[in-house]
Amino acid sequence: MLVLSIMTITLAVTARDQSIKTEVMRKEGEVPAVVYGAKQEPISITLSGKEFDKVRKEAGESTIVSLTGLEEPLEVLIHEVDFHPVKQQVTHVDFYAFERGKDMTTNVTLEFIGEAPVEDSKEGSVTKVLYEVEVTCRPSKLPSKIVVDISGLVNVEDKIFIADLNVPEGVKIEDDPEEPVVVVSAARQTTEEEDEEASTEIDMDSIEVEEKGKGDSEEDATQEKSE
């Protein structure tokens, strides 16, 4: 079964005080950010770095984030995140405010669940071809992810196509419906010759250890005679 998940997350922000330097802000654990959009005048804001990290890990780029603490809540997407090149801490965030009542187009991540019986039987191997798809919909219907269950892959050459993805009314996948999401290929079978070659491969490390041990034994024996 292919499932679609819709979720909105809340994040508290404040209007940025331009009198506070960026370096001071970051030392206090705050991150500067900006909100903009087709119908949204840019707004400079600040937010808690720790709280944003939690939201970013949970939301990704295809989950609606409701920014609170301004004149009115703003529904946005995480558009771009800048990181410190060494510390890997978030240094700046761009939020995109979409237009209410209008369709929006963005990418949605595919999350794979389940285990394919064809792999358990060792007859085939599963290859994930796509990890996200492009969708167009109203913001209220935007899925945070599309879950793809691969437990129905039983036979070699089984496939899951974009056309097989289950999306609710009002959500349109823009990618080619005939494009494969997951494919099953026949497992590679080793021949008897390959098995024999593998079993007769020379382990040089073992030989070196053996020769070293032999040399040490001969040296000890020589020393005993000389004594």
C-alpha cells in the first residue's frame, strides 16, 4: 500500500532587532532568517537554533511550517538553509511564504517501508530509482512525504511506477507516470568456476605471516646451536 502523509509544524519566531549584531545573536543561540514570497514582502526574523534544528529534521523541505510570533501566523516552506563550513551549525534560513488559495509546486520525498519478499528469497534485488517527486497542489494538501511500501514486490522484474503512487484529490504529480520508482532485477548467480576461483584465491597476508613465523623459528634454532 502506498500512503501519503500531510503535516504542519509550528515554529516560534520574532521580528529581528536590527540593532543586535549577527555575531551576538548567534552566540546566544539565535539564527537570523528571512521570509519572502510572490505576494509576501520580505520580513527579517530570528529564531532559536535548537528549535529550528528539531523542525528541520522533522519537516524537511516539503512540510508546511507555521511561523508564529509575528503580526499574524505565516505558512511557509523551508526554502534554503546555510551552514557554518566547519561547525555545521545553521547560520541563516530562507522561508518561502506561499500564496493562500493558489496552487504551489514543490518536491516531496519518498519514504520506503517494508521488505520485499523477492529479496528474502534471494531471487532478485530491489533498486530504488527515485527518492522524490514533484507535486502541484494547494498548500493545505501538501504532503510532507509519500510512503512507498515495497512488501508487494514478489517476483523478478516487478516494478512500482509513479502512476502507482496514491495521492488524494487535489494533488497532482508532475513527473512522467510511466517512470519507475522501484524496480526488481534478477539476483546475480555465481558460476562453479567463480566459486572455485574464490576458494583458491591466495591470501598473501597469511603467507607473509607464515613465512615470518618460519623465519623466526629458523633464527631461533640457529641461535640455539651457536650457544
